[in-house]
Amino acid sequence: MFDNPYSTAVLAWYETNARDLPWRRDDATPWSILVSEIMLQQTPVVRVLPAWEAWLERWPAPADLAAEPSGEAVRMWNRLGYPRRALNLHAAACAIVDRHGGEVPSSHADLLALPGVGSYTAAAVASFAFGQRHAVLDTNVRRVLARAHTGVQYPPKSQSKAEVALAESLVPPDPAVAARWAVAVMELGALVCTARSPACADCPVAAQCAWRLAGKPAYDGPPRRGQTYAGTDRQVRGRLLAVLRESPAPVPKSALDVVWQEPVQRERALDALVADGLVDPLEDGTYALPG
């Protein structure tokens, strides 16, 4: 099923339908691509674009970020969510300076060894920044393969060995084409084979899709719960961090207490921020972003 015509159809579709995103352009640097991949984890493109542009304007190279305190990365992260990613990017920038002379490494193994870089990000940067041949498996790709090949609406919650083996079997042999394939199938999942409303009429491989051919059977696996935000510890953490980001100096505890009325949840959220290294409690009783 997943032969050369399949790859050809997806690649041809991508040539016509790909979004013009700055980290995909020919002048994108490996650092800018790494930043985009970290920011795009669990965050939509529309929110990432302005943040990515501001980040690269301030820190166009790893050494620029590594020269500043990690708290500035958290401040610059603003409201992208999951702010530990900012600490990871700062730690990765420091490692790139210390281990690789300030240049993002091209080796998949070296990328994987960077702080905060997992198997997906390492494969994505190696493919998109350096034109290498890797299976790049993000949520969108997993969904496309689950439907088109396995015939199920959604992939399992946790990535399986079978998924990896399937993805690897589909990677074209030529590295340049493989890198193009990786981004093309990802884009197909983002724009056409979406989670809730797949546009099968617009899909270049609809005629080969096992899920469509089976009549689009409904998902019958474990319940898929959407992420909530309102009233959660994540919301409290966001409000606490917002106070610190907006202040050029450490803030007293009273400035944090006013952001959330429920004291037990507020203290739990603050303790978690401290444990995660996102907030520094200072000896004088004030709080600040990490220095």
C-alpha cells in the first residue's frame, strides 16, 4: 500500500499546499529550526509564529541565549505554555556552546544528547535542518499512518514499536527526499487528516486510506480526554509566572497570593514551579525568575 506512488502523491500535494512558514525557508538556520520544534510542541502555529520571531530577533544564535540567565528565557516565553520548554532551550543553548562550539550539531546522536531534546525533536532537526534520512513521528504523522495504513481513527496513546517500524519502512531512500517526505506527511496531518474533522475529499491518498475504505469506523479504544485548563494547577502556575515575568525585580509573596484565591492550590502550584526550576525563592522572602 505504501509504495512509491503513495509518497509521490503526498509530496506532490505538499508542493502545492504547504504553508509558508519561516522555519521551512531556505535561509532558516539549524538554531531557528530547533527553536521552532521546541515551541511547536503542544502549541499551534498561530501562537508560535510571533513568539519565534521575537525569540530569534533577540537570540539569533545559541551563544546569545546562553549568555543570559535562564530566567530571561522564561520571561521571553511569555504565554506559550509548558514553560519548562524555555528552560530546556536555554540548557540546550548552553550545551551547544560548551560541546559544539556554538553550532547546532548535525549528528542525530548529538542532538538527542541535548537537554530537553527527545527522539522526535532530534529526528526533526536532523531532517529539516540537515537534510538527513530519519522517521519523524509527531502526533500528526502518527494519526495519518494510523488511518491510512492501520485503518483506525486514532493511534494509541503511547507510541508503539509497530508505529516506529511502519514509519521507518515508509521513509524514502534518498535523504533529501526523505526530509521532504517527513515534513509533507506532517503537513498532511495538520491541514487535511485532522483529529476532529478530516477533509478526506482533499486528501491525495484517500483512495488508498484503509480507514476510509473501511467506512471510517469510530474509535473504540480508551477514552480520549481533551486537555482542560480553566481551574487547573496549570492555570495557577501561568498566573504566578505572569507576575514574575512582568516585574523587572523580585516580588514579595503578597504579589503572588492575590492571583488565586484558593490557598492550597496556589501554594501547590508555587511549590511545583520552584521544584521545576522556574521560580527562585530568595533569602529575603521574595520570589524571582531563575537567575
